[in-house]
Amino acid sequence: MPEVLKAPLVVEFPFTRSLGPVQSAFLTGLRERVVLGVRTGDGRILVPPVEYDPVTSEEVGELVEVAATGTVTTWAWNHEPRRGQPLDRAFAWVLVRLDGADTALLHALDAPGGPDSVRTGMRVRVRWARERSGAITDIACFEPHEAHEPGGADEPAAHDGRFENPVTGIVAPARLDYTYSPGRAQSAYLHALTERRVVGERCPSCRKVYVPPRGACPTCGVATSERVDVGPRGTVTTYCIVNIKAKNLDIEVPYVYAHIALDGADLALHGRIGGIPYDRVRMGLRVEPVWPDGGGHPDHYRPTGEPDADYETYKELL
Amino acid sequence: MPAPRPLRDIAVVAFAQTDHRRTSDELSEVEMLMPVLHEVLAQTGLKTGEVGFTCSGSTDYLAGRAFSFTMALDGVGAWPPISESHVEMDGAWALYEAWTKLLTGDADTALVYAYGKSSPGSVRDVLTRQLDPYYLAPLWPDSVALAALQAQALIDAGHTDEPALAAVASRSRASAAGNPHAQLRGPVPRGGYAVRPLRTGDCPPVGDGAAAVILAAGERARELCERPAWIRGIDHRIEAHGLGVRDLTDSPSTRLAAERAGVFERPVDTAELHAPFSSQEVVLRKALRLDDGVTVNPSGGALAANPVMAAGLVRIGEAADRIRRGESDRALAHATSGPCLQQNLVAVLEGDPR
């Protein structure tokens, strides 16, 4: 069995998210070094604030300002920070109940004294990020704050939540790294392409040949294992004319994108048709692959010059 | 208030799972899943076309591919067309959907399957993407870190300590010695801290796997299985997504789901708990009021094999198998989803009186 292929796969998205009135006030507040909470119907103050009371589901929106100091309610020592986490040296994850709040906020605690310097109940304060944009990361982290002060006794002051240039949305970039492996069947297909061959797999039950093979017959739900060379020539079963130029794609429009039934296959695959004016492409046109240098999928398919295939020979593959 | 009795008698009549492994590079998702589907169907003699409803659980984030469940459907044989649905959750929730479908009378049998290949990515990081995108996800708190915060809260509250957590892990893996499908079996070192106070031994193995269950209603269940595992009640509940809003030392959603599923009406003899971290078993035992008379996780539980998205369905399948083999008369199965036991499903399974 040929070696199963593997390749790095990075999935990366900048998610653009809009904020409601409460989250907008909270995140804009962080930019201005102000921490806001929201008061629920029964008088609790939620920090970070939300728009609906998680207990009663009542809409809430009465903002109050709480302190930038607080108490650790639980913690966990993270000796090996991972990509994207707030600090790049060992730190403690903490839930912090800020003075004036009834719920706790999750963040990082910079504790140069190591895990032995951290305990539940310890006093901490916000360390603001030098550059702030209106995001939870405007709090760079928390830091120990052992000074004794009255904090917590005062009723948090009401805040109208209004700031100049409020933040109404955030861009939350997400990136996940994978090592992708396509599995046995698709690895064999990709290996064959490097030799300018196209292989499919035959279903032991219905005898259909699938290309590209995915290891299973979607009709019978059984493994396909008998490898079959198909093509390289095939027949255009149906097509469309593309008039919109795709970004980063160096193909002049209009061009034709077609379903091509390779000889010996029972499923048509997709491909671009070249070497013929776009308005001369037709159902039944006989085509062959044009291979790129260095292997991989055919760059496109071009006419072979054979007579067109009879409709009866490919009507089941439309 | 006693839990309402379901409108129809519905049972788990078959269960199959893969051997759960650290990697399965040589197999695509559908290639990993297919043998399990064939096995569970073979147990009943049913063919795909004879199953009334099909429902699956999985997540695209594990493989990094959109709509990956549609590819997995190739393993079912969806022609002629079948009645099918999918949940982006553990397969236990797919089973819940199938159960409601059977309750309506629209179908008499259902195939439920779930799978997860964690090996292509880093599941600790992948799971951060299920968190609140405004306040949590930008900080990338990984699943082990969040469980560790919960573990420390339990230690501070005096509910457990590190040796007790180690004992949970050790008992689970000793039990798994009898489970040929488990990924970690027998003595497993406590290991160093992953995120303190949790050690590697307190954390689940990362692995790939799949599971499938067949449900059947009424007489159909008796035809397909000698001793069906009747679902006497099933319920699932969720808590606030804000971790700092919740009491992490308790699981009121599990307790409420258990109450609504009828767990507390009579004692159970077996409990299959979906507790990926040793500390979470402490929380669940308390929420479910399980005493030492209950056999907890005889399969080894999620500490022995944690195929993400299938581990909860495996709990239901393992509990049902105990009943089908006559080793249990009334079993509890639990599944969880989200950070620190945020969402919980509880089912009560019973065999016919002997």
C-alpha cells in the first residue's frame, strides 16, 4: 500500500462580530480603562456584563462601574503557555471577582513568584495593555495587588456607558493548525496523479467506479477497495460558462467549467475546458487532461479531436 | 414531581464502537466509521434502507473541514433517500433527537452514530473555538486549563484533593483493562502537571474513534434484541456560558436532567459518566447522588478513551450493553458538552424484570 499522505493545513478566519449595547459599552470601557458591569433585576452585578440575565433571561442594561481590583475565586497554573494566550511566560489562569461585582471574569494572572505565590482569595488588579482597541485583551493580564484598601464596600456607581467613538464590533482572528491526512483511498488517488494517472475505486456491491475515490460507495454504504485506472480521456456530460473572474485566479473569462465522465468511471468529475473557444464546448465533447509540470490535478481538459460521444453512452452520468 | 413516562417504549438494541486510538492517519473519517456502522446493523440484521431515521453527531472543527458529516454519510448508503439529520454535538444529543423522532411515531427504528478524529489538530486549542467569542475565545483558554480551574475550585471547597483525583483516574484505567476498545488501560502514571492542579493522568487521552447505536420502539425492539435496554427517561440541560457566573463545584444542570429523566425514583446499579477529567467525576457523583453501591464507569469512562463527539454516545452504548448482557437492570448514562460540564444529558436505561 502506498504511503498515506499528510500535509499541514492551516484554517484561519478573521471573524467580524458586532456588539450589542452592553458588550459595546464594556469593551469601549476597557479601551478607556473603565470596567463596567451590568445590574440584574435582583441587584446582582455581572462582570463581564451580558445583555440577558443568565438566571431569569430578563433583558438587562443598567451599567455600573466596578473597580479594577478584585479577588481570585479559583486559579490554575499554566506552566506552558500556548499560542494566542495572554502571556508568553508561565502564568496562572484566574477567575477574578472584581470589587463591586458578583460574578467572576476569566483572565491571566502574571505571577512572577510562581505557583506558590498564587492562592484563591488573593488580591489582584488589572494591568492594562499599552495599546487598547476595545477588546478583552485590553486587559493585558492581572497582577498581584496586596495593598490593603477599603475596596468592595462601596456601592458601584452608575455609568451611562457612553464614550466617544464607541467600539461597535470586534475582529476576532481564529487560527487552527492541523496535519491533514486524506486517508487510504484519497492518498492512492493523489499518488496516481503524480504519475499522470487517474484512479477510481469500484464498489463490490453495485460495481460502480467512483472517482475521485473516497473509500466508500455512497449508494451502498460499503468500502470500495478495488482500484481501477480510469481515463485519461473522457466525455463532457454538462458544463457552464463562467463570466465572473475569481479573485487570485489567473484565468481569463469567459471560460467553461464542465462535468467530465472519464472513460471507465461511473461518476463525472469537475474540470475546466481549454483549447477550444468557450462557445464551442458541447455535451458529448471528447476531452483529455493537460497535466501541469510537477504533478497534481490536470490543469484543464482539451478536445481530443475524436467524434462526439453518443448521448446514450453518458446519459446515466449527467 | 415524578418524571413523565415516555409516550412509547424505546430501547437501545445494538451498540458498536471502534478501538479508540491516538491516530488513524490511514483512514478518512468515513473509512473509520464504516466498520462500526456495518457492525451495529449486523447485530440487528437491519439494512440501511430499513432504518426509519438516521442521526449523527460530529464537529467540523476536529478535521478542519466544512460539512465533514456529509462525507461520512457515504458510509450509511443514502440511496434510496433516507430520513437523516445531524447535530454539531456529541452523538448522545443525536440519540436524543432520534429518541424524540421515535416518540412521534414517525419511525420505529433509528440509527445513531458519532465520530471524532482529534489527531489532525490540537484538540485543546480546537475546543477554545466553542467558547464565548467576545470575552473568552480571544484569550485561548484551552480545555485542560478550564478543567483545572474547576479542579482547583473543588479542592478549595474541600470536595477532593490531588490524591483523590489520582485514585479516580487509576480506578478508571484499571476498569478499562477489561475493555478491548479503550485507548488507555491498566496502570497509567500520574504524570506531571498539565495545568496545575491537573496532572496528565487526570486528563483524557486524545484519540480518534466512532460509535453507533440502534434504537427501536416497542415490539420492534423485542424482535431485534433479546434484552433491550429501555430508555425510561432522558433529558438534557444547560447552564450559563459565563464560567464566572456558575458554581464550578456543582452541576445543577446534571441534577435537573437526572431528575427529569427519573434517575432519583429508584436506585441505579451502574453509571456511565462522561467525565473527561478526574475532577469532573467528583462533581457528577455529587450531582447524581451516587453512592459506593453504584458501579461507576466499568468501561473505564472517558479517562480511558475520549473520542470527542462520540464519547457521550459511547456512555449510553456501554450502559445499554451492560443491560443487554444482564450485568445491570437499571443504569444511568451521562454525556457532557462544553467547558466545565456546561451542558449535560442524562438517560435512564432498564432491562425487563427478571
